[in-house]
Amino acid sequence: MKSWGKWAAAAMMLAGAGTAMAQEVELRGKRTGDFMIGFGAVGVLPTNGGNVSLIGGTPQASNAASPLLDGTYFFTPNIALNLIAATTRHKLTVTNSALGTVNLGTVWALPPTLTLQYHLMPQSRISPYVGVGLNTTFFYGYGGNPSAPVNRVRVDATVGVAPNIGVDYEIAPNWLLNLDAKWILMQPDASVNSGLIRAQANINPFVISAAVRYRF
């Protein structure tokens, strides 16, 4: 029986060594020319602020979430370009105004962001990165039930920078998990009732996402 125990222990050690070697082989790392497509979910969390003419107060945009699609291309194992695409619906209000809280209805935001990233450990299974992006946000699809006498709200498209941090985790040679955070610095101009009231909305949202990525 002792002999069988020794053989079983040796077999388990060999199996463990084989598994470790297999894991080493399976770790592919990032390479020049890699292209990854990701699908997941994103949360947009405005920090809010700004100013409003005539009635005073602070413009506010609500938190929102949506599906996310992104693509990443690697010029080198360390340097990549990432583009995200998502659209979220936000409730707009003005708080602490001369009229109290004013409901401005809802609007959809489309914020494509192109980010240059530096991947610090491209050959590791856990691969963090930092970057900076250029964001352009478009607003469309106005709706909801704004407070009277609000009958027209418009938010101008805006351009801003987006500091970025994130991490990839390689679960298989062609599959990765991704966690990503951006801070999009945007201060769009807005108008109510064809310009009767104007505002600068310092939205500056944190954009937090989780995605599964496939590498071609």
C-alpha cells in the first residue's frame, strides 16, 4: 500500500508539472499587429457642476449604463489604439435654481473616445495599461417630460480629453477579460427655450466598463 501511495504522489506531481507547463504554453501575451474586439457593459457616472444664466442653479445629468463595443489595435506589444462605442440615456435637471429643481427631460449621449494606450506588462497574464484619449460627445433624442415652461432643450456637441487606466486578463490565447476606467473631461454648452436660458454643464463623467475581448 505504501508503494502505491508513493506512485500516486509521484503521478500527482507529474500531473501538476504538466498543467503548469501547459499554462505557460497557453500564455500568448500581446504582439505587434494584434486586433481585439470587446463586448461588455459600461457605466457613465457624471460628476456634475457648472452654471446657469437667469435662474441660477447647477445643471445635473443622471448616471446611466449601456452595452459597450470596443476595438483595440496594437502597433507594438506596448502601444495600442482603442476606440469605444456606446450610447446612454440621461435625465437632465437644474437644481438649486430660483425656480427650485427644474426637470429638463432626457437626452441620449454618444461619446466615441479614441485612446492611445501604453501596456506596461504585455507578456503577462495580468496586463495593466495607462492612456489618454480624445473624446467627442454628441447629444440627440431629446424627450421625457420637462417642467413647464420648458419646451425646448439643446446640448451642444463637445470635445475633451480622457485620461485612462485599465487591465487585461488573458484567460486563453484568444480570449481576455478587460476592466477599464476613463475620466472624460467635457463641459458642453446647453440652452433652454431657444436660448432664453443658457448653461455650461461640467459633466466630466467617470466611464467604467467590463468586457470580454476576442483577439484576432
